[in-house]
Amino acid sequence: MDPSSQSPGNITPFCIGMTFDTISQARHTLLRHTADRHESYLVAKSDPARHITKCRDPLCKYEVRIGTKKGQPRVTVYHPHTCPPSTHDNWKQSRSSKLKPEYVAADGGSRKYARRDLQSSSDEEGDGLDRKRQRSRQACTQCRSRRVKCDGNVPCSMCASSNVDCEYVSSAHPGSARRTVPDGGHVAAQGTSAVRTDSPSAPQGILEPWKQRFVGRQSSVAFPLFVGLDVQAPNPPRLHSFAYNPGLRREPETRVRFQIAEVIDWEVAKRLIDVYMAAIHPLFNFLDHEKLRQRAEDHWHRKPQGLSFEAVIGGVVALGSLFHGAEAALTQEKELWAVQHAKSILEDYVAGRFPTIEHVAAYFLRTLYMRTTSRPHVSWLCSCTMMHLVEATGLQHGPDGFMLAPGRAPPDTASRQPYNPRRTAQVAECLQTLIAWDYGRSVMNPTLHARQEDFSATFKTDLSSQLCSLVQAIPVSTPSREVGAGAEDQVSALRKVIRIKVDHDFLVLVKADLIFCLYRRLRLINFHFHPQQIEEIISAGTAALAPAQRLVFMDQPWWNVLGTVFQFICVLLALDTPDSLAVIPRAMETLQSIADRLNTHLATEALATVRQLVRASANKKRKGIDHLERSLGEGTHGLGDDTVIPTAPDDVSFYPFAQPDAIDLDFFLNMSF
């Protein structure tokens, strides 16, 4: 097939000047690019420092050289194929060739079975049959989509190196996977990239390395680049918003500047950074402590690290001040100034023009501060903006979820930015899901639930893996999912959350919050809870009472130290069982202690509200008791303490299977109804 007939949106970019993190990443990108163009190549040399490929046709000028400069792989030579496309059809390696073949992408198979394929093809032509070649070894879905050789292991070497899920799908009937198309359409030829577009592992978009900007493959911003690559332009258009608007007005200038070092002393900032790292970092681990502190010190000592970093450090300082305790290192005015200063940077026209992982980190810190100090609507809006930035930077996609546009990465990306991209996306989605689920709003980009990632701890006290496991257990597959859709999913999630073990007081509260969220959703669809489920809900809430009290007295004002106890009392009243009502006095005592310690308007309001609810519940039950007493003719005063309840006569049996005495059937049959 002529490569020019392919859609440019389906070709993985690969050109001179592209840089990569590792040689392995460069090899895989070249492989995908070659597979998309239905070409083949020979590996002339490959080692940790360089990778050289040539064409099997000695007259072809095709050559690719990937070298390492200052420790970073870079495409130094790229000469396209000059041989006819038929050269790559059903290639069988020549024994006399001195080049070692590695990948053959033309027929979707591997070199190991090339001889067998040619022999079988002659038999098929003689029989006049149009059969599909059957693989002698099953390949995983990832290797099939990439058209590379699969070693058959679980996981295979390709999936293990790419850190993606390795899955094998048996296909006893090759024709069963045939796609249907609507009337008037057409089916792409076998082996074309149209099939690859629908693959789960197909890249979802393209990432521009310098600006760290992610756009979808179907974007008008990316289309000129794909067209340039398709026509093999010497200098393809860059990933840019060409002709996005008429351009009649100039863009505003920035209105923010470096100020935090002028307002907050470095010794104070250093102490607040340590507070943040001790109290918050183990639960939301996406920063490198040493790198963050080093960059902060440089930033305070006349080595500016950029406005986006100032927004990050402003959020760290504000949260450190919030969790510092009664003897705050900052006044509330300076703390609020740091929050507003970070907000002004994030919303600045120039500073926010090109979103990066630092913008995501800064908005995560702002969202966390808003959830702890502000109202639910404001918190949810901040969390949505945070997830939009995650999407804009491509952090929600795995390593194979995007293609790299031509260009080079910023010089400070690997060495100076103290962020873990994968974990940044994880904790951001966890925080947004917790806020949205508690408030009953939409969950944005629930990609972690779709990928089912393994959240492994990165250091001994890393607890964010437990937080991610809790959030991943709840059924949030799409933002538009109905609250009451699928009671089985909700009940299954309830079991999963209950079984998860956590090792931090805050996570105990989060676990209880999620259980209460699931209870509220099941209650809306009139789900009948089994006694064991009710007992587990009560146990989870009871287990959260002591941790909530401890956190308050440790001056760690997490957002749920008050709300979890308040919601637990509401759940106990809604359950309305003897076991649930028996726990209310202890829960009320805990809430009273927390309210006295906090001494805030919200704490006093919460305490007054639950007292009102408990009093109303008691009045309701008292009215029911009065009705029952009046039915016995005892009036509203009820039974006194000295009232003796008469015992039943000896001839009355309460055994359910006891035989009754003789019954007057004539009396019952002659009764008038």
C-alpha cells in the first residue's frame, strides 16, 4: 500500500530533531511509525547509546540514526525510503544479508514465520482459496495493535517495558472479529491503520514536548502536522493553533510578578514546607521533598524558578500554615494572601497560556486548600479545573496513550521539576472523585477506574496508594453514570471498601465517608440492607470516631474531621435500629468534644443540627409509644417504674409449632365479615 494513502492522523510522528527519554522509547516510536506506514527495516546496530536502521534494499537510501547527546537520545538522521512500496510486501530475510533484522511491519507478523508464510501462500494460490494466515503463536492485544513480535509470556517483554496491561484474547474464528460498517461506507484493507485506530492501545492524542500540551488526534491544531508528515515535508508544521481566530486584537500582558519571597521570610517558608511534608505529603504523594526544597531555596535567594513554581510553593506554604497548629507561623492574612497570589498566577493570561504539570500541581494544592476551608461548590469547581489541566497536559494517559510531536522537551523537565507525572494524575483524580461523590456532582475523566492501575507505594510511609485503592473501589466509570444505576455495583463496592485496610487516621475517615456515600445511594433506591451490612456500616462509622478526635487535637484540620462524625450520626438516625441508636450517645459525645476544640461557627452549627435531629427522632418515637399505650387503655402517662406487668397464664404457649386447643369451627364459619 502506498503510505501516502493513509490518513495522517494515524501515523506516529517521527522526524529529525525529536528527542526521547530513553533509547527504548525511541526504538518503540520508530517501530510504531514504521508500522503505521506499512514499511520494514533492518537494524544495523543497536546499543544503549545509539540505534541505526537501514532498508533491506541496497539501492534504497533509507537510513535512521538515533544518537545520544548529553545523555538524551535524539534523531540525528532520517532519510525516507526511496524503494517501491512492493519491496516491503511479504519480505523474507536473505541468508546472505549482513544486517540483523529486528522488526518487520509490512505483513503484521514476525520474521520467524516469514518462510512458512511464503510456502503456505503458494498452496493457497494453487487451491484458489482466500484464507487468512494463522499465527502459530498467540500474541497479546498490545503487540497485535503495535504489529510487533510477542514472546508469549505473561506479561510479555513489550508490555513489561511499556508498563501496560498484557492481555491475551483467544480467537477461534478469525472471521468473527470482522467489523461492520454503515451503508455507504467502506472497510479498510486488512493491515491498514484504520484497524489500529479502534484499538484500546491506540494513542488518544499527541503531546508537544516543549509546551507539554496535549491535544486529541482529531484536533484541528494537530491536523497540519499530520498532513505535513503524510506528504513527507522537510519541515512539517509545528503543533500550533494556525488560523484559530482572525487575530484582530493583541493578547493581554501578564499582571503578576514574583512576590512571595518579599512577603514571607525564607525561614518561615522552610518550616511550613516541612509541616506540609510531614502532614500532607504521605497521603498525597506527588512531590519530591528534596527537589522541592532545593528549588524553593533557590527561588528565595534570587534564582527565580518561574511563576508556575511560585504558584506551587504558595499552595505548599498555605497548607503548611493551615496544618501548623494554634501557634501559626503565618497570620491568617498572609496565608490568604499566599492562596490568592497563587490563584492570580494560575488565572493569569500569560502564565496559564501553556499548562504544564506545575499548573496541575498548583491547582491540586489550591483544590485541597479550598476543600478544607471553603464551600462545596467552590471546591468542586476547583477540582474540575484541576482535571481539565490534567487532560490538557496528557497526564491521564499511560505511556502509550499519546504520540510525541516533533520537537524537544524543555531543558529543565527531567532535572528540576520535582513531580511524579503518573502519581500527580492519580492523586488529582482521587481528590476530585472524593469531592464530586460527596457533593453529588459529576466526576471528571475517571481514567484510573478504566485502567485499573496498580498503586504501589514509592517510599515506606507512602499512604497515597491506600487512598487510590479506596477511590478506585467505588463504581465511577463515566461522569454521566446514574446515581442509582446498578445496585449490584454499589453493593460490591461497599464490600470492597469495607475490606480495604488503611494505616492512617485520615484514611479511616475517608473510608467511612465512602461507605456513607454508598449507603446514601443505596437508600435512594430503597435497597433492603441485610443485618450484616448494617453492622458493617455502623462498625466503620464507630471506627472513625476516635481518629477524628485525635486529628483535631493534633491540629490537623482535615476536611472530614467534623463532617464524618456529623454524617455518621445522620446515618445512625436513618438506619433507626436498636444497634444504631445505641451508638448515638458516643457519637454525640465525640462531636461535642470536637466542636469544643475547634470552637468555630461550622462546628457549633453541626452540633446544634444533630441535637435537633436527635430530639425530633425522640419525639417521633415518643408519639408512637403514646399511641401504643392508649391502645392498651393506659393513657399518656405510660407505665410507672413500680408497675407490675402481669405474666401470661400457664396455659398460653408461645411455641410457634404448638398444637392449639379445640377450636369452635361453627363459630368461625358463621362469622360475618
